Amino acid sequence: MSESLTEQQMHLKNAMHQQRIYISEVAKLESILEVRKEQVSKLGGIIEYLTTLKVELPQEELDGIPSVEEMLQSSTEETIPQ
């Protein structure tokens, strides 16, 4: 019959379990990130192709839509929830 774990052993067990959960979450997020990067690249290609064909949107359609630069800047200013 196994002995009951000490408080430190329980703490270690819980920390190891939590670490494995985070590792799994990080792996899933990395996979999602790669897919999103591919999608952004493809959409960039579509946008570039259409703009070379001189396809333009009326200004009122562009109002309120942040530029890529604005989106990148705001994403670096945001914090990740803990």
C-alpha cells in the first residue's frame, strides 16, 4: 500500500501536472499560430494581386478599418491574460 504524499510532494505533483497542461496548450496555440500566419500570407497575396489590377474600395468602405501597421502596433501593446 502506498504512503500518503507529503505537502511538498503534492505541490510537486500539482506543479508537474500544471506544466503538462501548459505545454499542451502552447503546442495547440503554436499550431493555430502557424495556420493563421499562412492565412495572413495568402490574404496578403490576394490583396496585392487585386491592387495590382487597380481594384480599389471607396473611402467610406475603408473608414474604421485599421491599417495593417495599426493592427500590428496595437497587438504589441496588448497584454496576454495570465
